[in-house]
Amino acid sequence: MRTTRKWVVGVTAAATLALVAITAVANAGTNAGTSSNAAAGSSAQLAAAAPAPPAGFTLTWSDEFNGASGTGVNTGTWKYDTGPGSSFGTGEIETMTNSTANVFQDGAGHLVLRALHSGSDPRAGWTSGRIETQAATFGADAGDVVRMESSIQQPNVTTANGAGYWPAFWMLGSTLRTGTTWPTSGEVDILEDINGRSSVFGTLHCGTNPGGPCNESTGLGSGERACAGCQTGYHTYAVEIDRSKSPEEIRWYLDGANYFTLPATRVDATTWNNAVHHPFFIIYDLAMGGGFPDAFGGGPNANTISGAQMNIDWVAVYNKKGGTTTPPGTNIAQGKPTTASSSENAGTAAGNATDGNAGTRWSSAFSDPQWLQVDLGQSYNLTSVNLNWEAAYAKAFQVQTSADGTNWTSIYSTTSGTGGNQTLNVSGSGRYVRVYGTQRATAYGYSLYEFGLTGTPGGGTGGGTLLSQGHPTTASSTENAGTAAANATDGNTGTRWSSAFSDPQWLRVDLGATHAISKVNLNWEAAYAKAFQVQTSNDGSTWTTIYSTTTGTGGNQTLNVTGSGRYVRVNGTQRATAYGYSLFEFQVYGS
């Protein structure tokens, strides 16, 4: 999202009643180019009940909007945010009211937020609705998971007649109501779409504004994702905050499919804790105009229809005590084949370190170097490593990954190991992972009670060695000094490259010698490429395309490719947003 959705206290209900007359006029008739309410979007289909909790979860709270036709919301559960959109800090142009012309239950189990227009100026005379829960108690305790989910039909408009429409289902940190400022308090956008684009955006806002660790006021997000049929039918939008994992993470879902995951390691611990480690309150609103729609063409305009509506079938909050919701679990090393350079004796075999039992251990011979290696069976994108050391620990060691068990890449290194129970946040991929000790802290060997890993499948069964990290990287342009080309190959997902706001743009890495290329990973920021090519070259002048698309999805893309070259570049030819191209990481793998 390119603008903030800053929460402010709404004006009083009494002040809002003055707007009802405007809304009534808008209901009675619309300007040229508008359609009837039925054509703009109807909630008449049979309402569904909130579904049973997902496996392992229990239902904490839900609302199925079963009020009588034409009634407002239950103000014991919800409260209206009223007043001009200009007060929300987003550039919106509507006025939010508590009128049942804008916010009402339809008598068939749906809540409706309707945007209405009066007058001849498409940039003035709009009213709409925004509500939030009275309760600010929805969240996950340490070690638990919370899921917020809703069934919604987006306004039934198109890019031809829907410019300016901005529906949203989101939540804000409870600490905002007690004095913590935005975005420090945290904002999680579960659904946003703009201008009738049949898409969805998921975003976390945190840290400080502008800039800061969360790149405000853009935030850290999925970028635009296709949402076919979301204007014409009901779909489910959900987010899970998972505090049972290490690192913790937030996951976004469309119709049950996880389309974006944000690990806590993307920001510093203080920023994450301030944004996530508290309850939230839930918000629905249907804005008109503002910075976000403007970034994708702007609106409303003379063709924008009045009367389109956001229909909500149900909303539910589910909680789960402990455990992650996504297989294969938090420790992908447990039970996998494990070998070592040596074992002290038969009772301290390598497999003891991956058996899930902290009462057993692996112990090596009393010499340097020594290693312990696990075969995960396929390539994984790794997020953390847990080393539960016995008293005989490593003072100097590396964590290394490999596609073939022979060629190794270090993803963590230290010469001042402390022993104990260490959890290391890492970024790397491979089928084989090992801890490689080069200096013992005692006269004995190396000894681990447990060697644990977390991550997600990725890159097929191989992928090769990471070749690009730390190599000379250049680009066609940079947005500013803080978004230099080298940020995309520094191994740090907290930094990024960002280009000028024009097409085409490219980012190039010099591998130093010709290599066979087998995989490219593109970790996009919200400003991603809709159309781009991955290209190789031996001289940096003549290029061969080894991957091409015109339907880029953004997010974290892993591309299995075949090619060779000393130079590898991503060549963007069509931006997905009005901004440039931006990559947290550009990783090239091969041999």
C-alpha cells in the first residue's frame, strides 16, 4: 500500500447526521455515468454461516450480520468512524457517515458498505461507511496463533467504471487506543483493492513514518495479487499471526491459499514486538479516492459509478494454542538422515542431534574441524537454525548449505560462539545443511543435544550454490542513495534496491567468472515487475534471455532456469505499480 490508513478518532454521531440529507439525495439520483445499486453490486445471494474452526483452532468471536433489513450495525459490537476522509491521513475524499444509506444490514445475513455520490463534480460529494470493533482484544499470546477471516464481495465495478473505489478489511494494534502512535502500534491490511482491478494486497505497517524499518508509508507487503471473480462473488480473506514459530511470522490467505508470508526477521525485534505483540481491533471501510488509488491511475472520475458496495457475509476470529498451522512443522530436520565427521562413541551418534529428544546428544572426536550434517530430502528455503549445545560447544563455527552435499555456502559464521541454546535467524537454501566447527571452546569435542531447522520447501531437489551474494552489482538507476543496487545482493532482506519510476529498468550482478545458472530467486518489495526477463551474458553487452514473463506476481519468486554466463540481470519492461522496480534480494544459484 502506498499511503497510510492512519486511525483517528471520528467526529461525533451528531455531526454526522448532517450528512444524511446529502446521502438521501445521492440515493434518489446519480450523476451521468452511474448505475443502479443492483447493477453496482448486490448482496442478495444466500448468506453463509461462519465456517467451523480450522484444524487445531477454536472460535473466539464471530459476527454473521443477521440484523433486520435496513438496520445499522450493533453498536454494542461495532462503532462508526465518521467524518471527512481527509482526516484519516490517506488522501481520501469521501465523508464517512453512520447513515443506513451507507452502512446497513440487508436482512439476508450481510453487512453492506455503500459509496454514494451527489452533484456533478466526480471529486466531491461522496459519502460512504467505515466501522471498527468495539473490542480490541483479538490477538495471539506468545506461543499461539490467531486467524482473522472474513467472506467479502468487493464492489462490483471494473477499471472502466470503478476508478477511486478502495475497499478494505484490516486491523490496528490495540495500543493505538492508549497513546502509541501509528505505525509503531502496527497495522495489518488483510484485504485492499483499488479501482476495480480484481486484485488483493496484503501489508504490514510498522516502525516509523516516513521510511524506517518498514519502508513507510508503503509498508511491507505482498504487492498486487490477482483475485479473479472477487468483484462478482464472495471470497474469503484471512491473516494468521503465528507466534508459535521461530521466527514468528504473519501469513496472508485468499480462499484458503497462502499467497504471502512475512517473517519477523524482516525487521528488528523491537519494531516487530511493538507492531505484533498485542491484541488488535478489526476495521471495514469503503474509501473513495486517496493516495493508493492515485498510484494506480487515480479516481474517481466522470465514469465512476455511484452506489457500488462492499458486501460482508461473516467475520470470525480463531485462536490456536501452540503449534504451527503449516506442515512440515517448525523443525524440518527432525528424523532426517544425519551424519557427522566423527562420533566420540556409539552412544553419541550423529542421529541423536535430530531425534527430537534433548536427553540424547551427538559428540565428536576431540579435534578440529568437525561437522554435523542433515539431509532434508529436498531443497528448503531456511529461516532459522537452533543449536542446543552440551557443555562442549563451538567457539568458532559456520552454518552451511549445499544442493549436492559437496559444494557448500556459509549462511552464518561466528568466531565468538557462546554455547547454550542458540536460535539463529538465517536466509539461505539447500537440501543439505551442516554446522561446521573450526574451534572448540573446551578440550573436548563438539556436542549437540539438538540441531533444529525451520523453513519452507523451495528450489526443487537442487538449485546449486549461491553465486551472487556480495558480488559487484549495478543497475540502470536507483531511486535514492538508500536504495543502491548492491542492497539486492548483500544477503540482508532489510535492505533493498529501488529504481527510478520508469520503464525499462535493470539490475545486474557480475559473478566474476562464467557459471552454469540453475536457479534465480527474486524477493520483490511491493513495487514489483509485471513483465520482466532474466538474462545472462559473457561480456555484459550481449544478452541471452533464460526466463521471460508478462504476468509477474511479485512476492518471493524462485525460478528454475537453465543458462550460463558471467553476468546475470533481471530486466524489467513493465512495472506493476506507478513506482519503480524494487528487490529486497536478487539471488543467483548455479555451479
